[in-house]
Amino acid sequence: MRLLLASSSPRRRELLTLLHRPFDCEVPEVEELRGANENAGDYVTRLAEEKAQTVSQRQQTPCLVIGSDTLISFKGQVLEKPESYEHFSQMMKQLSGQTHQVLTSVSVCHWNSHRVVARETALVTTQVEFAALSQEEIDAYWATGEPHDKAAGYGIQGYGGKFVKRIEGSYFAVVGLPLYETEQLLRMFEMTGEVDER
């Protein structure tokens, strides 16, 4: 059965290749807007499921679709992608010398050509401790261009990795796709056999 990754992220695409499963990518069209009473875990899970759902609905043949989303939470506040240098600098100062949470949800849905017949989702939370950052380090990091498209303005797999003192949880989830959980979800579909195609 065809496997699709519902993502425009080159990082997620690179990670999924590590599972040695052939797949194609399609960009999902999902509005990333958090509900007023939606907590971080529910929000990131909903986005992952919506990404998989929207790509599924475009398909004319049966397939499995993977959707994933990542966000960063600090003291109950969701830290989004930086809107400006000022926003980025503020977030870096918040994270400096502190521990924050990276929440990544991965959802796999089975599409039978006209509806979703099964869905499995996992939520992974990783604790990330930052070193104390100077303003000079913050400014130099912004100048690399790396922070612009990343939640909370940093990437652990790039220049931002030098700020990370310790993690407790899944490194791959912090990058954007928890490999262990993704593999386990795919195996669940394999172990149970393909859901009927009616």
C-alpha cells in the first residue's frame, strides 16, 4: 500500500527516509490556529491528525498517510515560530537556562479511497534544557537565518544544538518526527492486516 507523508518539512522527509520505507510527500493545507481552551497536547495532536486527513482526502486509491506536528511549551505558554527578531530574542531569553517541553504528535491514517477507515496517533513529550545564553549568542544565532521557520526559533539539529545542555525523551521528536513511535504505528497496521477496503 502506498505511504504518504503529509508535510512540507525537509526535516521530516529526511527522518522518514531512515525507516527505509518508500514514500511520497504531499503538502497539507491546514490552518494552524489554536483554540481558546485548547491545551498544547490537544492542539498538536489535532494538527497532526488534520494534516493526515487533508492529504488522505485527495487520494483516489488506498494509502497510509502520516501527519506530524511539533510545538514548544514553556511554563504553559506555546512558543510559535518567530514573527520578528524582537519576538525571537524574547523567546530565547525565556528559554535561556531553563527547561522547556517539546511536544510532537504523529498520526497515521488508513484511507480506502473514499474515507478514513482507521487512525492511530501518538504524542511524545521531550524535556529540553537550555544553557544560559548571552545577547551576543542570541544575535549571532539569528544572523544564521536558521531560527526563522522553527518553533520557538531554534533547531536542535542545526546551529541551535549548541544551546542544548540535556534532553530527556526523543531527539527525533524534537527534530520533528519521532521515529520509534512512527515505526510502531505503521507496524500496528501491518500486524492487524490491512483494514477492509469497502
